[in-house]
Amino acid sequence: MTLKTNFTVAVDALRDAFKSALDDPNFSDNTLSEVWRHYLGMQSILKNLPKEYNYTLTKNENGDGSVNFNFTGLDEYPYPAADTVPIPIFGNMGEDVITFS
């Protein structure tokens, strides 16, 4: 599950809980107001979460010993990479490692 999905589930659960509490005559008014404020707070957090992007990174080894890394699914992402970047790998000299953090 993604962050946005988790918060959507939480907001939906709070909405259902509030409706159930509202219909229960024995539910405390003070507690009901706390549930309402909690629901509004979670709903506000959900609305302000950053947009999630779905993309993949693929590695294509070329016949000349170079490697291309390609991003796909970035059509809606505002800052995609300009183009593929070839990274040569020379026999048994090791591998280049790119770490994303």
C-alpha cells in the first residue's frame, strides 16, 4: 500500500466511526467532538499529501559493453531525466553502482 492509500483508508474508517458514534445515543458528546476533530485533521493531511508517481527503472545492456538505464511511467512527473545515460562496464574491473536515496 502507498502512503496516500493508507491515509485514505484511515479517513474512510474515521468517517464510518463518526457516523456510528453520531447515531449512538449513549456516545459522549465530548468524545464525539474529538472524533470529529480527528477526522477533519486526517482529512486535511490526506489532501496535503504530495502526489505519488509510479515509475520503473530498467537496465539495458548494449553489445558494446555499455548499459542504459531507462525510466518509464514518468509522463506526468514534472522533472523527468533528459535522456538515457550510457555507463560502460569493462569486463572484470567491477561494476558501477548508482544508489538513490
